[in-house]
Amino acid sequence: MSLYVLLIKYEKRIEDLNKLQKLKLFLLPFLGVCFIYILFFSNNNSLKNIKNRIIFKRYHYDSLKTLKDFSRYCENNNILVKNLVKENEEISLQATSNQKKILKLLYHIENYDKYINIQELSITNNENFTLNLTISTNKEYKKSKIKNFIPQLAFLAENKSIKIDKINATVFNHSYLQKTWDN
């Protein structure tokens, strides 16, 4: 087919369209060109002015205070700290103690500050439990409380044994009076 025949064929198709379809057909390329012009060739000074007005404040995190507090907490709770180092935005902690104290230390670290996030955690059980922990102190991230940790530590509560001196009981035909069984 020649180009002339195709042109006549497309003209007939356009003539058969209703007014709304013709309007859409001719406005779409015009709107596309306007969109491209605005996107690429318009002056972006207004966006630059807005960006210059925004002041980004970076809060300096006091990691020395955090290290002191962790060290003091471990010292008060008889937890042996093998390594406590701050590198860039991370704090590395290596501590050894029993299971209960290690879990309480984890709970203390998790609730210490809303900007402290545990990145890596490993607990090994040799004679005592050894905790290896990497903590991020990025101020841009605000953590949300995922779960309640206290009920999960309920099994660590110390069982108190109560000694009762005066017990009198009757079991079937036998009686227990003043620490002796009678028939």
C-alpha cells in the first residue's frame, strides 16, 4: 500500500469518530508536549528556593554518656564487660554473666533510648552466657515498640520457698500433727 492510500484510510477513520473521541485524539499529544515542557524546560528556581529554606538539623548523639551508663549498669549488676567500644554510629558490647542478668541487660539496652537499635545479637552458652551485641545510635530512626518484653522474663522471677512450721493434716486414715505421722 502506498502512503496516499493509508492517509485516506486514516482520514476516513477520523471522520467516523464522534466529537469526544476527536477531542481526546487531538488533546493528548498537546498535553503530552506541555507536560514534557514543564517537567524538563521550566525554571526550577521555585524548588531551589524551597530547598534552601529548609534547614537540616543534625542532632549530635552523646555516645560517651551512653557508654558510661551501660558500663555503670553492668558494674552495678555484676556483669563482666569484656569489650565496650564505639565506632562511628555503632556501639559494640561484649559481656559475660548468667542468663537472668544478660536478659535484664538486653531489656535495659532496648529501653535505654528511643534511638538505640540493636543491629546484631548473639548469645553463647559456655559456662556463663556471653553476649555479643552491636547497637546503632542513628538519630534519624525512631523505633516503635514491637512487643512487650516483660512477660517473657516472667520465668526468671525467683521462686521463694516459704517454710511453715505448724502444719496439721489428715490424709485418708493418717494424720500429720507436729511433724509426725500418726495412724
